[in-house]
Amino acid sequence: MIDLQEGFQQAASGRENIFLRAAALGFPRTQTRESIAEIIAFSELAEAIDAPVASYSSGMKMRLAFSVMTMVAPDVLLIDEVLGVGDFRFRQKCLAKIREMRERSAFVFVSHSMGDVERFCDRVIVLHKGRMHFTGPPREAIEIYETLDDSHGPAHGPINLTRAMGPTFANAQAIMDVEHYWCDAAGKAIAELRFSDPIRLTVRFRAAVDIRNLIIGVPVWNANAQYTTGLSTQMNSESFDIKAGEAVHFALEIVGGLMNPGLMKSMLTILDGAEFFYRQPNPDLIVRAAPHPTWGAVTIPHTWRRIAPLEARTAAH
């Protein structure tokens, strides 16, 4: 299943293209004729099936192409990035069909969608610059894929990430001897930590001027250039007043189990009110795999509890 629309004739109808596509897959016309009603029903394109494919939207073409593939029952099924088919409801229908096909076929799935990889695969190979970088269980492979360095991982787009993080700046006339790094409980610099570990940042600098309204901020992005969250002293009830010549030391701590596995990219910003004194990247930090599935960029603490049926509660009384 690679480039599903390959071979479609734009001037021909959807019905005619079903026969053309099926013939390209090696199916005789008689077999296609027997299956065509099922194919059309799966595609949900009955009202447009006799219109030229040139009049179809790209989503309609993908629906038609995938629906023809439902005839296939191969010994080996190779799928390359073709599961983004149609709207959410139709995509779930396609995923269910893929699961059904997987029961009777050896299954090779190529994708950048980690959700689909985890859903379908028992063993995962991470490729990097055309070579096998890792092979093993899905969760471990996904963690390694998501934490590939921007300069090495083709999926992470360093140009977009640089643009998202914005400009750097340093006013040595206002603050000097700036030092900032992620650390463990003992204050030792670290480059990675476990999902459940608290995340700590050390910040030190010397003020060259009076700072009447100190604000320290740490905007955070993931490796895909998505803005994850912001951390700021403005969340504190306490304000900080720094005198010229004073050396200061701040510590930031984030509760463990909030930041999802992957590469954390962040900036340290130091301001006096609206005036920037310093804006430079923090060292990269890798959050290692969680003991459970995670979704999105952060994990919000929550609990589930089962409520007994009303009848059972009534009987207990």
C-alpha cells in the first residue's frame, strides 16, 4: 500500500477506476465485478461513483483508492504512510480494516506517526540516515525516535524549531556571569532523566544594575517545534528586588511525571518588567520513557474510579 492513487485516470469515473486499479493489482475483471458493490459501500462514494475522478476532492480519491485495497489478502502487507485517509470516522474504519488484514498477513508498516506505530507493531526498527539505528519493542523505539537530536533526526526540522524558539539576546551591561542548567537533587548538571523524576533548573547571575521587577521565564518546546508550556516567576506571590552588584541563585522545580517523554527545548529569559536582559537557550533535556502510554506534550495528573450501579448501592443499604 504505497501511493494508493497511482494509476488513477482523471477523466474516467470512480467506477471505471476501480476496475483499472484492481487490474493493476492483478485481479481479473470477473472478481472485481463480484466485489465492486462492497468496494463502493466501503468508500461511501455511491453518489459520486459514476462522476469523473477529476471532479473528486483529494480526500474522495484517497477513499476510493483505499477501498480498492480492501480486496487484497496478501501474505506480506507493506504499508507506507497511507493511513491518513479521509475524516476521523472514515479513518477509524480504515484502521479497523487494517487490523483485520493484519490477522492474516505479515505486516510491515512505515510511518512517522508514533500512535499508529504503537497501535499496530510488535517490533519496531528506527532508521537514521538510511541505517538501522535501533530495533526492539515499540515503546522503547518510540522513545529513541522522539529523542533523536535535532541536528541528526530528519523528522524534527531544526529550522522550524529555531524559528519557533525566536531570537537570542544578552545585555552584559545589565547582568553578567549567567549560568543555567538542568540538574539533579544534588545540583549536578544532567542531560536526561526519567519520566517520574522531578525536573530542576539552576539559574545564577550577577546584577550590574538595580532590578526592581525581576521576571525569570522558561518557555518550553518539544522537538517538533510545538510550544509546550511556560514557566515563570510571575506565578509566585513573591516578587524579587535585586541590587546592583548582587549575585543571585534561583532554583526551579517541576513535579515529575508531567513532561511527556522526548526532547525538551527551552529558553531562559531574564527581564526587568518588560525589558529583556537575557534570552538564551537552556541545555537540551531528554525525558526518558514513561511506564505507561502518554499522549500530547504533557501529562495532567488525574484519577479514574469506578462507580457502582445504582441497584448495587441500593441493595447494600
